[in-house]
Amino acid sequence: MDKLSETILKFLRLDNFVQNLTGYVEDRIELMKLEIREDVAKAVARGMVMIALFFMVFLFLIFFSIGLAHFFNQYFTSSYAGFWIVAGIYGVTFLLLLIFRKSINHFFEKELSDMIKRKEK
């Protein structure tokens, strides 16, 4: 049976076509694998940079907060008032974010959706 199918393919000159088609499909699969690896590498690199940036911003915020609290302590000649003021600033910021979280979330969803649409074009 195998011999018959080979003979028919040769007779219709489809044997080269089948070989070319399978080669094309294999090459497309390899290309897709390479593209996926490249995208994963880019995503991991971006993630590592974002983690490093987040860490640096976190350290900056901690030290800035401590420095601001000490500044307020000297200004008010108190040993604790500056820390309460800085904590109050963070508390008010937290409450504002909590109150307006739906509109903030909607804004970021819209911006990210627009960014993805622009990238696809």
C-alpha cells in the first residue's frame, strides 16, 4: 500500500509538493518557537528592570519619609510629631486611593487597552 501511494504521488508530481509543504510547516514552527523565546526573554528582562526600579523607589520613599519626619521633628521641636505628620500624609493618600479606586482602575484599564491597540497596529 505504501508503494502504491508513493507511485501515485510521483505520477501526479506531488511528492516534491508534499516535501516542500512539510518543510515549510516545520520551518514555521521553528520560527514561532524562536519568536516565543524572544518574547519571553524580553518580558523577563522588563520584569527584572521593573523589580529593580520598584526596589529603588521603595528605598527612596523610606529614606525620604524618615528624613521628612526628622525635619518636621526639628521644626516643631518634638521627637514624634514629624512621624505622625508623615503617617498622616500616607493615611490621607491611602484614603484618597481607596475612595477613588474604581475611577483610577478604569483609567488604567483604558490606557493599557489603548496602548495594546497601538502596539498591534
